[in-house]
Amino acid sequence: MINEITTTNNTFVPAQADTDEQLIDLWLHGRPTTTATAYRADVTRFLTITGKPLHGITLRDVQAQADRLDAEGLQPTSRHRKLAAIKSLFAFAHRIGYVPFDVARPLRLPVIRDRLSERILSEVEVQSLILSERHPRNQAMLYLLYASGIRVSELCALKWRDCQPRDGGAGQINVLGKGGKTNVILIPTLVWMLLVPLRRGAGDDQPVFRSRNGGHLHPSQVLRVVKAAARRAGIEKAISPHWMRHAHASHALDRGAPIHVVQQTLAHSTVAVTSRYLHARPSESSARYLPL
């Protein structure tokens, strides 16, 4: 295994990793837990199949993995994620000098059809879903997912110290999102008034949404709540908590919210990411000008 690398000016610097396992740990450091778990599984399976260390893998090996995934009949989104993980790993390994070449760089990822529009609930559907839930904790949870647009992992991690009242009966939450960035989100009075009774004397470090044993809810528990509410509301779609985030963005833009405000609330990296919602549900079309 290489223990040092040579720079362009012929000086030696210590290698950043001595083994493939160390390299993978460095690559995954700081990523969200769910992402890290999926990526680790993807690259581990690839390395197991090839039976080679990272230094011995070639473009042909990477292309063979792409062919295998295609032969398995996986959906383009799944193939895209698995191959993107491999490409990301090799790009990182090359960037820190662990491997001499980024052999996965020429690999083309499967084209993914943008199905965002299929995952946006109407305002009526969202209201029906929320009002179908009678449990105070669960209804407050659904309202907060929609009103704030936060991710389910961020909702489950909320503690009471992250929640502060604002003037006029409203409130705000401080969310630790992707990349370790803290985002402050204003919460409407209606939703804040549903959250406050849930505290019942809980300390600052207690979870806002508690499980039966008093700990933080797991995202899978929130998923069950959302799916059950959707069934009661007669929504026959493969809904998940993230659909409330999609609805927040789409409905806010439809009602005239400035795109930069929506971007800030959802902590999107760029306005371009937020603009996807404008394209998913356009309010204007050149077809209106045709003699039809």
C-alpha cells in the first residue's frame, strides 16, 4: 500500500489513507447517516464483486458493474445512485492522491426522468391528509412538515431548545440540516400553537416529538404516520414525509412567495434547485397562445 505521494514539485507528503477501508471512512465523513449507509453498501458490494483493491480497479471493472446493474432490471434512479456512489468514491480517492487516476470519471450515469411533478400533492390533498389525523402529536407533526418544509430526519432530531416563540403568537425552529448548516425557519401561529402543548414540562434537551419510550422518533415511525393519514384521506399514492416538503415549495411559489425566500427556507444550495418546482407545475404555457 502506498504510504506517501509525490507532488508536482517532487516533494513527499503523507498519504491520507493506508487502506481502502480508511479511504471509504474519509469519503463518507460528515454525510447524512442514511446517505452514508446507502453509499457504503453500494461501494462495498462493488468491491466484493470485483475482488480487487481500489488501486487495481479499471474502467472496464466499473463499466462491468454498470452492465450488471442494468441486467438486474433496477430502476434508473437506483442504478444512478449506485454508480454515482462509485464515481464519487474514485473522484475523492484521486483528489487526495490515494489512486493515480480517476478511472470512473468517463462512466456515463443513467438518464433519470424528472418525476417531481408526480410527487406534489394539491393544497386540498394536503389539508385532507392533515385533518384526517386526530392524534395531537401526529397532527402537529404533519402541520410542521408542511409549514416548515424540513426533512424527516431534521424533524426527528428537533429538541425543545431548537424552538423559540416569536411576537404575535408565532414561533421559530433552528434546524441542523445538510452539510452541518443551521437554518432558522419561522413557524406560523397555527402550527406553533399546536406544538406548545406537546412540551408538558419537557426539558430543553428533550425531543419535540417523543416516541413511546420518551426518545426521538425514528423516520420510519413518521413514515407510518404519514402513510396512515394518506389512507384515511383517500390519497392513493406512494406518499412519504418528503412529499410535504415538495408541497411546501410548490404551494408557496404558486401563491407568490419570492423564489429566494423559498430557497432560504428549504436550505437549497442554489436558486436553480428551487426553480425545479416552477417547472414541475408551470402556471403559464405557450400552448395557451395557439389557435386550439
